[in-house]
Amino acid sequence: MTADADPAPPARQPRPAARILLTDAEGRVLLFRFTPDDRPPMWCTPGGAVDPGESYAAAARRELWEETGLDLDCGPEVARRSAEFRTFEGVEVTADERYFRVSIGDHVLSSENLTEQERRLMAGWHWFDRAEIAAHPEPIYPADLIDMLDATEPAR
């Protein structure tokens, strides 16, 4: 008699994603606070999954519009990283995240275009300066956000 082996965990799903480093005239970066039921609150840059047939650049523009009301060309990709995590839907993924840097002046954020899931999970937003990021008690993603901001800072 043989013991049944534990079934292998399901394979991680690939998740292409476009993320935006949205900074204001003071150099602060916009982050959204998410409060899912299955984990502690966290802060993330604007962005999300690339839809089938959509380019990373088109996804960045769509996500920026959905989450902020800004309809802007997000420019060229400035950074790329891979991350493994569980989505809010509970799917284990390996994300291929492409980052775009957008700098704006004054703007009133709009939540009119949020998806249903974003309306349910997004609990607020804040423009963070680097000191606030470094001292913030809740997780911020990407974890190396300050380094990423420094590495993608436009030349003056």
C-alpha cells in the first residue's frame, strides 16, 4: 500500500502588468491603499493587468485613466521587474511588470472610472514623498519604490 502524495500546487499563472510611477510637481508619488479581506492593507502604484491583445503602453494609459481620470500617453517603459504574488482573486501569479513614469502638475483625481473590484478594495490614495515611503508602517509595493523612483528620475 502506498500513501497518497499531496497534490502538486497549481502552476503560477503568467500576469503581464503595466504600472505607473505617477509623480507630481513636488516629486511625490501617488499610491493607492488596498484593503483585501485575505491579507493586511497595502499600498500600490497605479496600474494593473494587461488585457488580452493589449500592449503594455496601452494598458498603462487605460489603467491611469481608470484609476485617476488622467488620459495621458505614459511614455516609454522605464523599468521592468518580475514578482510572484497572489492576486486579489486568489490566483498565484508570476507578474511581468513594466513601469512607466508620468509627471503631472495639479490634478483632481477621479474615481468615476474604477472597476467594480477597485471600488470594493481601494480604500484611498495619498501622494507620498520619499521620507513617508521609508517610514510608512504598511507594506508598499514595489518594495524598492524609492530606488525605482531615483533610477527613473528625469534629467533636469
